[in-house]
Amino acid sequence: NAGVTQTPKFRVLKTGQSMTLLCAQDMNHEYMYWYRQDPGMGLRLIHYSVGEGTTAKGEVPDGYNVSRLKKQNFLLGLESAAPSQTSVYFCASSRRTSGSYNEQFFGPGTRLTVL
Amino acid sequence: AQSVAQPEDQVNVAEGNPLTVKCTYSVSGNPYLFWYVQYPNRGLQFLLKYITGDNLVKGSYGFEAEFNKSQTSFHLKKPSALVSDSALYFCAVRDRTPYNTDKLIFGTGTRLQVFP
């Protein structure tokens, strides 16, 4: 069981370039999330998905797009990268909520630098 | 809106001494509270949660947290700190999405440094 994996681990972009971050989970979880982590700000939710083909905006969605074509994968896209998007990006997944809270499992993160 | 606050950016403690990492919350309704830990260059790992029941919650790696409703606090504690406990600790509270699913609202994090 690999859990939640993220590709790539590191990336450096120039302003205006585009890229896609891939998150994959092998736990058959329904819910998936993308967060960004910035110093002094904790983790903030970018987008999330409650199932295949369904995505929604979180707290800081501007400049990002997402897709969930397969249940196990959740892609985060940057169409035109900006220096303000320099951050560490974390993907997480959890089971469907059924009365009680289900723990979120996190990937190892992707460190992105935009020059 | 749900929120949590971690008033300390860093906590320093000597190995073997008790440690406390502070968290206060602001919620409407009953709070669902969590602690996560992040070791260097790793993702977040779940430590413990408070949903209902006993105010003292036991979690992984010998950590526990005390829920105090009157003080709206959920402090993380450990009786005897280890150097290997040095990491970044996040408090979080559950919020609901428009899809009636869960999402987490995180605090800003507290760096715990345990000195030998």
C-alpha cells in the first residue's frame, strides 16, 4: 500500500509556464484535496473533490485548476505560473463521511518554485 | 467561520521534560479538533482527534490532548519529550463544505524543538 503519492517532488518554473501536479491514492478513497503550505500560514485548501468527475473550490483557488477523471487520481494545474505560487503543495485523501469524521491521509508534498 | 489559533511559532523544551503545544479554537456548534505532525521533508501525519467524550484524548507516539470547552482550547501534551519529537505541529478544526463533506481548517503551525 503506497498510500498517497505525489509527482513530481520538486519543480522549478519560470513565470508564465504551466505545469500539472499529479496525486494518486491506492486506498479507494472518495474524497481528495489539494493544499498549499506557506510559512506562517499553515495549510490552505485550494480545491477538493468529493468523487470522480466532481471538483470544488477551496479557500485559495485562484490561478489553479483541477481534474478528477479517475477515482484514484487528482490533478492540480497551473496554467500560467506566478511567483506567488511558490509553495509546498500537499495532496490528501479520505473516505466518504458517514456520521463520524474520517482521517485525511497526506502525500509527501511537492516543492514548487516559480522564478 | 471555524478557525484555530496557535499562539506560539516555536516551543523549546529539554529532552525528558513535559511539553505543551497550545491551540485555541473558534467554532459554531460542536468542535471536531485534530492534531497533525509534520517531520522534515514529509507530509502531515495524524496524531489524534477530539469528537465527543472524554476531554483527555490519547494519540500516537505518546501524545495526548486536553479539550477545554470553557477556555476553547485543545492543547497538545506529552509527559516526557524526546529529541525525535522535534517537528512542526498543526492544530486543525473540521468545517463543512457546500457538499456537506468535511474539510480541515489548519492553524499556522508550531515548531517544537527538543534539545538533548
